[in-house]
Amino acid sequence: MRAILAASLLLAAAPALADQTSGTVALYDAASHQLTFTDRTVWYLPASLEMPLGVVPGDVLQINYTTNSDNGWQAIQTVRRLVPLDGAKG
């Protein structure tokens, strides 16, 4: 019983892991901080997150975030445009 309890505590204390995903923007609503990719993945972004300027449908973005093992994402660190606009930083 103690071994099971100890294993459970170790799993609960597992560190957050860095991860990333990318996709093509289908819709970005800056007012509600909601980003939807063409594969229908929806990301609810924190209001404090700095987004690339002028995100429009068709842009390819990369989201860097920490994951909380099998419990989904914990925090989004950055969103960046993978294919910069002509001469623009993104």
C-alpha cells in the first residue's frame, strides 16, 4: 500500500514539460483571445500573451507551451509566425 501511495505522490509531483504545436490560422479573435486552426483546434490564449502583429486566416503559427503530463496544457509561453510577412518581424 505504501508503495502505491509513494508512486502516486511521485506522479502527482511530475514536472511540467515544454511542448509546441503549429497550425494554419482559420480564425483569430483578438477581443476574446481565441485562436482556431484549420484542423479545428481551438486555443484560448491569455490576455497578457504577446501575439504577432496582424494575424489573419492562412498564417502559419507556432505555439510554445508547457504541458502538465496527461492533463493538457498548463501555460502558453509564446506564439510566433513561422512564415514571416514580407519584410515584417513576427
